[in-house]
Amino acid sequence: MRERVIVAHFNGQSNRQIASAEGIDRDTVGRILSQEEVARLKAEYQSRLFGMVGKAISVYEQALNSDDPRLAAVIATKLIDHVFPKGTMEPPSLEPDRTQQRWIILGQLTEMMLEKKQRYGLPLPPEYDGLEQEASRRLEAAAQR
């Protein structure tokens, strides 16, 4: 019974489902699953699975880059369905969130300060030394993308 409980747990069944199937109390299932040996086994399996993630991603990439468009379409669909189960994908918001709004305002203020400096020759506060060079560098980098 102990092995069946552990296998059922590793197969994703809840403690309640396992207890019902085995005809035992949920607390008994919890005690079995909280044993050090089970925790060690679970950690080992998780470690092995994490080690396979890179290989799995490579397989997906190869299938998506396949010359067979049907294979690539099937793999892409399966991948999207797994990453975004039905009903969980929300349309992107057109309104910027508070953090984005804050960065937009800070960017606008920075542009205004640089414009006033250039137009009227006003010095920037010392904490903004190098701001003009950083802004130019970022604009050039963005233009190259």
C-alpha cells in the first residue's frame, strides 16, 4: 500500500484522491508522504527532471524548425496548449501598468531636462552627470535593433 501511495502521489494525485482509492485516512497518506525517504526520492526525481529540461527544449526546437510544416504546427500547438491551457491566456492589456507608467513619466522628465539643458544651457544637477551620454548610447542601441 505504501508504494501505491507514493506512486499515486508522483503521478499527481491529491492526498484526498489517494486516501479514497486506498480506503485510508488522509492523515495516513500525509504521514507516508512526509517520510524522509519519500522526500529524498522526490528530490532525486526532480533533480533528474530538471537535468532533462535542456534536452527537451532542444527536441522542441528541432521539431519546430523541421522541414515538415505539419510536424512543426502540431508541436507548436501542443506547446502553446501546455504553456497556456485553455481559458488562461488573457489578451494583452493596452494600458500600461503602474510600473510602466512610472518609467514613461521618468523618461519624459529626463527628455525635458536634457532639452532644457541644450536649449537654455542650464546645468544638470551633479547626480545626473553622464545622463546625456547614457541617453545617446541607448538611443543608438535602440536604432540598431
